[in-house]
Amino acid sequence: MTTELRALRKEDWNVWYNNLVRAFGGPPEAAEEREVWQALTEYDRSIGAWDDGQCVGTAGAFDFRLTVPGGSVVPAAGVTMVSVAATHRRRGVLTSMMRRQLDDIRSWGQSLAVLTASESVIYGRFGYGVASYRLGVEIDTVRARLSVPPGTDDVRLRYADPAEVLDVCEAVYARRVAERPGMLVRRPGWERVELLDTDRLRDGASPLQCVVAERGGGRGDGSEVVGYVRFRVKSDWGPAGAEGVVMVSVLEALDPAAHAALWRFLYGIDLTAKIVAHRLPVDDPSLHLVSDFRRCGARVKEDLHVRLVDVGAALRARTYQAPVDVVFEVEDSFCPWNEGRWRLVGDAEGASCERTADPAELSLSVRELGAAYLGGTTLTSLAASGRVRELRPGAVAEASLGFHSSGLAPWLPHG
């Protein structure tokens, strides 16, 4: 490979970002979107591949904070904006950028790297494992009825300008972050992404709308915001009448009644026949409110990929729902500092993970550790597929029970 890798300079951002947009094959972004992503770019964490003065590869990393099992928030590098020019495919550009990036992440003292992949087959060879999934639904609101819990009628709903209620909505989001592994603390500037509302994002639908759920006091007087939903409505008509679609961007609620009240509102929007949501947790409680699951068009898609950059530090950062004491033989040819035997001892109070010369009891690659890290994928299922080898009878069951999340399923709230 003859390309040069170097940290991104501010004066090169437009050329660098143009390469990214071209590689993804989409139309040019609106100036508003482009400005937001330029503001969020962390230049010292971004690299470009250059060949004879032309940018032919891009990769970046956001400084994120990720919730892990046990509720702790752990620094993680959010890998982003990865692209290779079509003229330079299969020349080692991507591998060189991934090599440089993981070395950098290690030097920053971050034990985890995370990403969402445009193509899911790409990142396994660099040690990333699929650690969470997302649920998409297309609910036929004409045929699927909704049943709500007691207290739903006590929740007040009102339309609000998305920008005007951003702060209170962000406060609801912040209270939810510790509840689920995989959720991200919203870093400064990221709230702007939530309000992006360009023609491309609307896709023929209405401007972004927001409804907030409140309880206590009167409107704006001593009341508490306990949930919100952002959505668009896409008008459509068929031979029998209105067939509009409610396109849900995000729905957050602090309790079951607020959650149900917001979903009931979405069901009742006039001139619509369908609700579409692309990013829900796989255990989203809305599925228990509908009368006919088959009318929900539910489908699951892989989402957050996790890479343990420092095996010992990463495994120490989370807790384990059941006591575990096991020696792992870890394979990691791309980050050889992780290879070898590690003894993990942990429970619900904390954990230690250190190198050891003791005999290995489980053998796996760092990819499987990444997949199991947030507790949504079990080591038992990975062992059943042959990707984890049991060297001591009972070791898989013990470790799998400890790793598994006893609470809510891991979920990434935004890309």
C-alpha cells in the first residue's frame, strides 16, 4: 500500500467528508446536516488515507460513554465515518486504518470500541462482535388494538415545539441511560442530531413533531415531563380512504403509564393506518400492549458491535449477575496484547480480571467476548455454534449465567 495515513486537519475536512459521502452512494446532505457532523467531528480522533494528494479513506472515533451491565458508564470509542474510495478497494486501506485506530484507542486508555456497521460482514475480522439488536415494527393500527395499564388516563399529553422542549426531553433520556446496557450518555452537541429535520430525513413526510407526557400540577405549572415522542406523519390514500403512516423517530418514557399514553396517542392520529418504528429495544414493552403480534410486522436487526481493546480493563468495568470464576484462553491476532489466559472473578458487586498461568477453562476469540459483553448474547449460544470451546465441564454454563443481563436487553438508542 502506498497511501499515507495521517490525523485529520480542519482544513481537509470538506475533502475528507466528501469522500465519505461518495463512498456511501447517497445524495449530498443538506447544509444543516453537514454542519452538525462537522461540529461533532473530533479531529484528533479522525484519520484519513491519502494517495498523491487525494483522500481515499476515512475513519473517525467519537468519545462516548457507554452503559455496561451493572449500570456503570464506561468510556468507549464510537467508531464512525469509515469509508474507502472505490478506486482503492482491496489494497489494505481499511485494514491499515483499523490497525492505526485500535492502536490509538489503546493509547487513549479506552478499553472498548463500538460501532454500527453499514455492512455487517466487515468488522468481525477486526475483533468486533454483535452485542445488541434492534427491533423494527410496522403496526397495522386498524387491526391491532391497544390495551393500556391503569394510570394511563392520568397522563396528560401536549404538542410542543421539538426545540423548545429539548432540555426536558434530554432530562428524560438522561434518567434512562443507566437502565440498559448499550445506552449512550448524550455528549455535548449530540442533542442537535435529535432535531435534524431536512427533506432527506423527512422522506416525503411532515416536519418533525413532538408530544410530551406530563404528570402532576397544571400545564407548565409544577408538572413533570415523564416521557416524549418525536415523529413525522406521511400522508397516503388508497381506494378505501386514508392510509397515512406515523413514522416514529424516538419514544422515551419513565413509567408504564406514560409509555402507554404515548403509544395510544400514536394509534389515534387521524387519517393514519400504520405506525413504523425502526429502532426499538428487542424487549420493548409496546409489544405487550397490542392485541395481535402478527399485525406488528416485527423484525430484528443486528445493531451495536463491540470490540474489547483491553480485555482485562473491559471485563473489570462491568458486573456479573451470578458469581463467576473462570479462566479464558483469548485469541486476538489483530490486537495481540489481548492474547493469552485471563482469570475473571466477579459477581454483582464487581470483578477482577488478570493474566494467569492457570489452565484454560474456556477458549474463544475476542469477537465472542465482544458479542457477550453487554449480556444480550449468551456464551451458551456461542458455544452451541462452536465459537466457544469448553475445556472444563460446566465452565460455559457458569460464565454464561454471569455474563447474561438480568434486567433489560442491551439497546443502542441512536446510531
